[in-house]
Amino acid sequence: MMIFKTSFFALLAALAVVGAGSAEARRGDDQQAVRKGCLQGSVKCLREIEAKVLPRMRGMQYLGPEYDSTAQVYRLKFIKKDRVIFVDVDARSGRVLRQR
């Protein structure tokens, strides 16, 4: 029984490592996609998006961006006191899609 438990936990640890690696690979793929899109002019660069959104978020601390290459959406994260606010922006048009 002890060998089974040890094997089970070893399997869980291996799956966690594989999952972390695939998330990191996706993040790298998203970065390449946004860089390529900016160079081709099909998506707006992060600096353009930030220049539009940051002034609207006065009094909030900017935590940083994420980019989803599948949806072609930037997600900018802010915090005010104990509340996190997400602003989703269409990377092609620069239009704010949602703020929550």
C-alpha cells in the first residue's frame, strides 16, 4: 500500500511539472503571436492599448497585461484597495470589450 501511495504522489508531481511547462509554452506562443501581429499591423501594440486605457483607470495600481492570441485580446489588470479589476481590450481595434 505504501508503494502505491508513493507512486501516486510521484505521478501527481510529474503531471504538475508537465502542466506548468505547457502553460509557459503557451505564454511564449502568445508573445510571439502578438509580436508578429504588431509587426504586420494586424494588432495594436501593448503601448498603444496602455496609452488609451491607463488614463481611464486613475487611482488604481496597474498590475500588468496578459495577451490571448486565440481571442486576440489584451487583459490589463488593476487593483484598487482589495479589488482586482480586469479590462479586456480587442487587440485589433483597441476597443474596450469589458471591464470587471
